[in-house]
Amino acid sequence: MSATFTGRAPGKLILLGEHSVVVGHRAIAAAVSRGTTVRLTDVEGPTRLGESSIQDDRLMTALRAVLPAEGLQVDIFTDLPVGRGMGSSAALAIALLRARAAREGRTPDFAELHHDGFLVERVFHGNPSGLDHCVVAMGGAVLYRRGEAPAPLQMPSYPVVVLDSGVAGDTGQLVAGVASRRPGVDPALMRLGELVELALRSLHDPHALGGIMCEAHARLGEIGVSTPDLDEMCALALQNGALGAKLSGAGGGGVVLALCPDGGEALVQAAARRKIAAFACRLPEA
Ligand code: PMV
């Protein structure tokens, strides 16, 4: 039997602050209770991909960025929707690095995960802000401002439902689109930044947090990154008892995040599932 080594990492959701984080405001993101497991098996010959629930032409390039060229089979298992702004590439990166370190009989520190995780993220995203793989590596909730060290954030773990539009938004294009609409969208970007600061004072009040999320979704619409489908998914969640709902991530597709009262996830999930894929999880991961 060949030796096998595994690593796991969660996915992430942005609670508040997408797009305004690009222009220097703070954002709140958190790891979720779904994620990715990587299994490394020692084999003869060049490093190769075995089983994978992620299909992407860039996968081998990403693996080569951080693994030895020879001697490994890489199997990848994920229950995250891929390409929907839930950090599937970041979870892959961090799970891979944890498996690599396990094979070497050690636990990787944050500096290694941060540095080498970025090498993998760049294969998929060009020049990302770095928020995704920081949150995924740290776990829990994180307060993030571009250019500063991410800070862990204490907050309760809330039940949420993730509604999947089934469409991948192109983060680069959406960010460029917002930039092209400045300075017209600057007041909305400013307000999105303020909503993060308000939320930081309401982290223990899910009703207040829900209201802030709803306003954030409206402002994200004003800067041009929502879609009629995303608006409809938010309305559906709210009609079925969600305390708040907003797109999460770059928009243009991706997912809607619905904050639920305790025990309220089943109703939102059932209503959503008549139309689209939806699943319940905890934010931050429990
Ligand atoms: O697509 P995601 O979930 O990684 O979200 C992108 C978030 C943006 O603020 C739109 C861009 C960024 O680099 O922070």
C-alpha cells in the first residue's frame, strides 16, 4: 500500500464589503462548514491528477506551483460549488498545502499558507486581493483591509442558506465594470464600506445584521453587480423567513447568502430548492 496524506480546508463567504474592499474599505468574510479535501498518494513517475471533483484546465499548473514534479497522485474532493465566489480555489490551495505538510510530518504555519496559497490563487485569478485564501487558512470570521494583516473576528456562528444562481460571475470583469462607473458609484461604495462598520457593532444582533445585509444588496445593485436572478433569490429568501439576504462575492451570478433565524434554514432551503440549488451551512463554520 502506498502512503497517503490528506489536508482539508473550508470554503468562504463574504458577509459584507465586497467591491468596497477594492477601494480600501474593510470587509468581513468567514469560513463555511463546506470545503475541500486533498489526498496525496506516493506513486512512481510524474506527479499526476487522480480523482477530482474540480474540472479546470488550470489545475495541473496550480498543482505544479506548489508540489514536487515527481512522485505524487493528487485526488481532490469538494462539496463547494465551484466558481461561485465561495473560495473553491482558495480551499483547494490550502488543503493542498496542508496535505503537502502532512506528508513531510509537520503542520504549516500561516505565513507558509499565505505565501504558497497565493501562488495557487494567482493561477486561477491573476491578481486577487488575497482575502479568500487568508480567510480559508485562518478559519472563523476575518476582518480584512487590503494591504493590512487580516484580523480574526469574534462573532456568533449563524445558520445561513446559500442559494446558487448556477452561473459563474467573472470577478475581474465585474471589478473592472465598477471601476469604469466611478465616480458615479462612489457614494454607494462609500455606503457599502459604512455598512461593514455598522455590522461590526451588530454582530450579536442577527435582526440588525439582516437589515444591513439587505441594504448592502441594494447598494451592490446600484454599483451594477447584481442581476434580476440574484434580486429574485434574495426576495424569495426574505419571503420565507430569512432575516437578511444579499449576493456574496463579486456578483453577476455566483451565490446569494441568506441569514436565517435559528431553525429557519429548512423553510428557506425548501422554497429555494423548488427553483435552484440551495444548501444550509453555518457562517462562520461551527
Ligand atoms: O469572487 P469572490 O467571492 O472572490 O469575491 C470578490 C470580491 C471582490 O471584492 C469583488 C474583489 C476582491 O478582490 O476583493
